[in-house]
Amino acid sequence: MKRTFVALALALSAPLAFAQTQGVTKDKITVGSLLDLSGPLAGFGKQLRNGMILRAEELNEQGGVNGRKLDLVIEDDGYDPRKAVLGAQKLVNQDKIFAMVGHLGTAPNMAAMPIQFEKNVINYFPITAAREMYEPFHRLKYAFAATYYDQIRHAAPQLVKEKGAKKVCTVYQDDEFGLEVLRGAEAGLKTIGVDLAEKTTYKRGATDFSSQVARMKAAGCDFVVLGTVIRETIGVIGESRKTGFNPTFLGSSAAYTELIHKLGGKAMDGLYATMTVQIPYLDDADQPLRFWANKYKTRFNEDPSVFSVYGYLAVDTFIRAVGKAGPSLTTDSFVKAMDTMTIPRDIFGSAEMTFGPKKRLGSNAARLSQIQDGRWKVISAYYQD
């Protein structure tokens, strides 16, 4: 009788164990995201949200994945780590999310991840190119973005050689982001025996770059690595053009946005930047990309951006992994699926991504794009190890 009771108890506990997988029911998977919808990156956050919504709606209209529809819960953290903590607590403990998908920003991610991991909640494809998104190793971390360090490490020496540059300089934001660009430049240039001739910094929020430009011009720089984002990229290049200083400018994917040429105008022509997915212009020559861009425009009444693509792809690849994990979705089955996951190239030009038991960054590949006649054009194959 004791053996019969134990067997019966185990049989009854099997569906209970499945039901205990947070965020997964018979017909729904609840996922969350923390985005800046009211702070300094609100423009990016709203574009990410739209891209995520578009892919979730497509899936749900098709009946879901393995019979489950996707319930997407988005909270505004204002790009503030303190608000990210509160948002993560709500999503994890109240909304009971299965995974955090496409969380924007390094510092907010760093603040939220401990709360997620305590409840076995996956951090999937955060929108930041920081190495902390996959290092140190954690089984619940999955990153897609080639790091700023690797982007510049690969691209800088190749472009310096191509341009025949004699003096390479850098201007970078005085924080961890800027330092990663600097470190990547130093590491890459070392492979071709080149040192930085001038290094100059600025504080986050700076609007005047006259002294930095003057220093680089005085040093005779003919190539400048930019550890800058949007406003700062426009400010440095605009000031340089005014003073007749016209080196080759190379930025990271932080500067790869249509806002550079929309806000900076003709002066931005010639800027190079590393990138991983293409900006989807409505009149793109590639028909699938053009179709997607116009579908997005119809749905949201605005042009898509590279951040719209990031959001769309974060949800799309998550759906692929859920499909591979099978009907009995648990955190463990998701991780097992990701351990053998290959995500092929897509219509946005992404590099192939692979994951494994100890590999949590899909790809460290990036390629070059340049602003030509007021729009970004891809000009190189992928750089990678």
C-alpha cells in the first residue's frame, strides 16, 4: 500500500510541477520587458515596444506557439536603475513573467537581473552591447549584441589600414560605455602596431565639444574613434566641420541610428559606424525589408528604426526558442533548447547566432555602415574572430 500511495503521489505531482513554471499556462506565456518610455532614451524605448508588439501580434494572430499565445507586459523604468528594480519586482512577483525580453540599457539590466535570477526568470536579449549581459556566465543570461569592445576592436584596424591613416585619436564619453570603445580601439590598433595619438573625454550630457575638437585638430589626427551616442556624435562632427577639421570618423552601434542624419543633416555624411542589423527604410531596395517597414508604418503610423528591429527580433528569436523547447515549456526545457540553438540570418541582415551550454552571446560579429547622401548604407562584410 505504501508503494501504491507513493506512486499515486508522484503521478499527481507531475502536472503540479509543470504548473509551477512561472508565467506558463496551458494557453499563455507571460513575458515582460522594462523600457524607457519617459526618460532620456524614451524615443528608443517606444520604438522597441512597437517592434515587440508587432511580432507578438503576428504570433497571436497565427494561434501562438505550441498552442500558447504571448502575453507581453511592458513597464517604464525611465532608464533609471532604481525604477528598474521596482519594475522588475512587479513583473517577477506580481505579473509572474516567464522571461524578461529586450530590457533596455546596461545599468537598468544590472539592477534588475538579481531580482529575476532569484525567481529563475530568464534575461533574454537585453538591448545593450555591454559584456555584463553574458559575463560572468549565468545559465539564465542570453545576449545577442556584439559588444562595443569587439565592434571597434575588429573595425578600427581594418578601416585605419584602408584609409592609410597616420594619426588615430579618440573622443569618448567618460563612463563605462566610452571606456569600452576606448579599450576596443586600443586592442584593435595594437594588432597593426598603432597607438592612439590623442585621447580626450567629455562628461555625459555635455553639449560643447570645442576643446576636444581643438585638441584633436592640433594633434594632426586624420582618424577619430567616437565613443559617443547621438547628440554627442552630432556635436563632435558638427564642431569639426565648422573648424575645417575633417578626419575619418568611426563610431560604434550606439551611433548607428537614423537620428544622426535626420538631426545632424549634411554634415554627417561620411560618418562610419559599426552595426548588426540594418535600418529598415521604407523604400529599401530589398523587397522583404521594404514590406516589413511598410507593415510597421501601417500599424504604428511612423517609420521604423533600428530599435524597432531590435524589439521585433528579440521577440522573434524568443518564439523560436520556445517552439524548440516543445509543449512542456519550463525554464529548464528553454535552457536546453537554447543550448543547441542556431538562429540563421534574417531579412535585417543579422549575423548567424549560435548558443551552447557555456556560450551565452549569440555572435560577436559586426559590420560597417556609412552615411552617404543622408542615409546609412552597409559597406562591409561582418568582422569577427
